[in-house]
Amino acid sequence: MSANPTLRTRVARFIESAPFQRTIVGLIVLNAVVLGLETYPSIVRAVGDVLEAINTAILVVFIVELALRLFVHRLAFFRDAWNVFDFVVIALVPAWQGSTILRVLRLLRVLRLLSAVKAMRLVVNALGASIPGILSIGSLLVMVVYVFALSSTTLFAEGAPELFGDLWLSTSSLFRILVADGWGDVVAPLAAREGWVWAYFMSFTIVTTFIVLNLFVAVTVDAMTRARSEEAEEAGEVAEVAAEESTVVAQMQAMREQMDRMEATLAELRGR
């Protein structure tokens, strides 16, 4: 019974070591390259069997890695969302080419880079934390576009019915302007007849692109900053606990040495 904790500790150290993690990341990248090569019919005809063998070998390594992590963490493995993601991608997505859908699902294994690379995990976690703010800003953007769509329909429906004839056409035209695609064929013809049209659509662009969309960036950056701060605090707490454990171990060793010296002294006194 005492050998299991020791074995689990050794396995945990092995799978958490930097060389093992780098190997897994390298295999994920190699798997992505192999899946990309399989999209070329000429390459598949030439070395299709080799690519499939490499793909199968990589999948076997992933399954072994998943089994080791399950052995170390037991049921606690499923408390981490990233572990659940790896489990779904590796264990629940079939690797054989039985159908087109299953072959497409194999591509999800490439997304394991999100869980294997710490920096990517931080970005995804930050994006998840920023969702409430993004939804609020998105609601603001929808409201601004809706107001401009209503006013644009009222102002330009007669002059350009194919662009602003109704609410949907106005929204589509404004979206093209939002992504800087419609200035030539949407704004320019109207501005040629009415000079103030430039100021109207420039105000729309300033409000949506330069203000609202930049708020998305601000919210995301703030979430990433908070995620990094929390990660640094957790790392500091772990380091503090490790330092305390080292101090306790050192104190216990010192006490043990003192007891050994006391026993030696008593033994000498008894000999006299």
C-alpha cells in the first residue's frame, strides 16, 4: 500500500517535468502538420500509410499521457476544465476515418495546444473572464448600429433604396462601413450629392470603430492583467508554502540531530 503514493509522486513529477511537457507540445504540432498534409491528395497517395501510422502513434502517446494524468489525479482530474477538454478530445473523439464528420472531429486534437501551452491557457482564461464586459459592450454596439440604421433608412431610403431601403439593408450597409469595406460604393455616391454625408458616416465610424471596438480591447487587456496578477499571487502562495515546508523540514532535522546528540551524551554518562 505504501508503494502507490510513491509511484504516483514519481509519475506526477514525470508528467509535469519540462522535457515531458515540451515533448507533448511538439507532438501536438507534429499532429497538426500531419493532419494538414492529409488534405493534399497527391501526398496521401504517396505517403498516406506513413502519415496514418504517425497519426496513430501520436494518438497512442496522447492516450498514455491521459492515462498517467488520470492515475495521478484520480477523480480530481475532472475538476479542471482543461483536463475535461483533453479527455473529450483524446478519449471521446474517435481516431478512425469511418466518416467525414469523425475525420473533422480529429482536428480538435490540434486545439490541445490551448491546454498544453501555459501562455495560451492564460489568454483563453482571460477571454472567458472578459465575457461579461464584452457582452455589455456588444449590447452598446448593437444599440448604436440600430440607431444609425434607423436614421440612415429615414435619410437615404429615397436616394439609395438598394442600400438603405429598409432596416436590414441599412444594417448591412453600415456593417460594411464598420469594417471599412463600403466607403467607395456606399458612402461616396451619397456624398457626391450631399457633402454632409461624409460627416454623418465619419461620426458613425468614430463612435463604432474608434470608441466601442477599442473598448473590447480594453476589457480584454484588463482581464489578462487580472489573470496574470492572480496567477502571480497563486505562484507566490505556492512558493510561500514550499518555503514553510522547507523550514519545517529543516527544523525537524535539527531537532533530530539534537536528540541524537542527547542520546550519545546519555550513553556516555551511562558508560561512566
